[in-house]
Amino acid sequence: MKTEIENIIYNWTDEIPHILIRVINAITLSDSKEELRSAINKIAEETELDKFFAYGYGAHHFWLKHRKLSNGEPKQYRLLKVEF
């Protein structure tokens, strides 16, 4: 899997770096889309991933965006993309 960091990381709160490190570790340790999806689901259950980040899956990729703290809407640009 190929990972690209596409934008800057906003460190608005102390939780963001810890969550992002878990996501990056999950990406690094996953061998397939299914493993990554399972790891991301686990991170979402154990952290506030959904509060600070928006994410999703395409046919051949995973994407992650910051959320605006003011209203929870996803930022316009992706933070990272992982190609399967």
C-alpha cells in the first residue's frame, strides 16, 4: 500500500497527534483493505477519531481529512490518502 501525506497536520488539541499516530501505525501494519478497515474501526471505538477526522474508502483507496473544530465539517483538502 502506498501512503501520501497531502496536507499539513493541524495540532488543535493534544488528542490529535496520538490518534494520527495510531492511524499511521494501522496503515503501516495492514496488508489489505480489510485489515485497514478493521484497524480504523477499532481506533474509532477507542478514541475520538470521528470527532477530529473524517475518513472514507474508495474502490482502491482510504482517505483522511481533518474536521473543523467549530462545526465538525470536514476540511476541504485530504490530510492523507492510502492506495491499495
